[in-house]
Amino acid sequence: MNKQQVVDQLLAGQSCQAGQDSGEVFAPTNIALCKYWGKRDATLHLPQNSSLSIALPALGCWTRISVIDAAQDEIWHEAQCLPVESGFAQKISAFLDLFRTREDYHFKVQTRANIPIAAGLASSACGYAALIKALAQLFAWQLSRQDLSILARLGSGSAARSFWSDFVVWHKGLRDDGMDSFAESLSIDWPEFKVALLMVTEAQKPVSSREGMQRTVKTSPLYRIWPTKAEADFMQMQAALQARDFCTVAAMAEQNALLMHATMQNAVPPVDYWQTASVAHMQTVWALRRQALPVYFTMDAGPNIKLLFPAAVLDQVRAAFPTLQLAN
Ligand code: PMV
């Protein structure tokens, strides 16, 4: 099955007539506590394992889309019209091809974000989710959030999780067409669960997560244990979240991230997102825990670190990491 077939199936019976303008929509970014790493279907972005994330509702991407009378799309990012041949514009136009209900529909996409792009801060997650939300408004689709989550997954896997502002699960699903591989909210209200960013660099990562995953699945002997362990973490973490058991959730999140990075570093050649500063931050976290401070970390496909801690210890965590940026 290809992406177009999935889109056609989901949009059967929906309006093919675009309005003039979607208005600006927002999608939050999300940070996985149980990571998605590795695909069972590279075309439809179907994951090897289910994953679980926390949304960062104040960080994300704003997008507006309109139909223009032009021979090609216009992609604007941060108030700049991108050259058609830029990688970013090409990716967006290729994704929009899936939704061009008339050959002559060309779109103007205006997008802005308050997180750096491709630095391991899930910019593609909120980017594709916002694009799907904007398209849904432009065409006035009557779709559930689960269906929107499936459409966004076709842009980037983790985008499936960017439609809610709390703890979210993305079911890996078993079907070949991926219609059971969508995300949903756990409806857990837990404002004391804090996430803070430790920026090591805003530079774009040298290896995309797409390529990193592929290489890991193909060449890392350690990857063999990942799908089973990740699925077990996914189940146990949900129970710990329901119990509001901070240390269990955060300890599992840190271990899950470390195992994911171990599988990458075991690939040939290694997929290595770590920088000296990332490791120094990890060591500080471990030292703080030896002093009984409940602070943990997670890390994605980039060198930046995300700290996890209960709101009650914010002052102590800030004293140890004066540059931290509170993210929720
Ligand atoms: O959705 P992608 O292709 O950007 O991959 C995301 C991979 C991780 O951020 C490392 C893990 C995750 O679950 O978000």
C-alpha cells in the first residue's frame, strides 16, 4: 500500500473543494518518554513498537495554508519565502501532492515555530501535525483526531502524537495499511510533571532520524532486543503514569532513551548524536540523583537534553542547570 491509497481511503466522502484560507492553526511539539525507533513499513512510517510522549503545549508550530493562483507552491518559513529547490520546500510540496484534489491547486504555506528545526526537538512532529490541521480546515474535512493522526504520520512518524496537549500513546498497530497505527491521549492531568530543555546546540543534526533508524534496524545487533523491550516499557509506563509514580516513569524514560541510543551507537557506522556537553549534562543528572534529587533525562535524535523532574524540585534543578529552559 502506498501513501496516496491511505489518503484516498481516509478522505473518501470528504470535500475536495478547498476554501480560500485555513486561518492559522497550532500544533504542540511532543517528547517521547518511550521512544519510537525503527519502522516495520518505511513508506507508511509504521513503527516497530508503540510509543508514549508528553506534549509541550507552549512549544510548537503555527501554520496557515491558502490556495493560490500560481504555477507552483509557495512555502514560507519565519516570514521568508523559501527557494523552490530548498530541501524544506521540496519536502512540504511532495507531502502536499497527496492532498491536491485538483491538478491546478497550488498552495501557499506559511509556517513558524518557536523551536529550532531538525535539532532533536521534534520540529517535524509539530510541523506535519500543524500542516494536517491546516489542510483539514482548508478543505473542511470532517475527520476524527485519530484519522488526522494517521495522515500526519505519513509526513513524520512522531507527528501522529502532536494532536493533544498531555500524555499521548501511539499504537504501533498490526495492519498493513496502518489504519490501526494512530495516537490518542491518555487524558492524564499531571501538571507537576516537568520537562526542561538543556540546549547543547541549535544546529541541524548530521544524520536524519529517518536515516538513523534505517541504519540501526539494518546493522545494529543490539537492535534485536529493542522492539520487545520498548513494548514492555510502553505497557509498564502507562501503569506508572496512571499511578502518578514520578520516579518510575522518569527512570523508565531515561533507561529507554539510553537503550535507544545504545542501539544506534551499535550500528555500522555508528549513529551518534552525543556531544561532550550532552554527556556532561547526563553525568550531572546522575550525580544529583546520588544526592537523592529526583531528576532524570531523555534525549532524541540530536544532542540536546530534556530534563524530567517534579515541579517541587525546580529550584534545586535550576541551581544545578542555570541555563535550563522550562518547557511545560
Ligand atoms: O518522527 P521522526 O522520524 O522524526 O522520528 C522521531 C524519533 C525520536 O524522536 C528519536 C523518537 C520519538 O519517538 O519521537
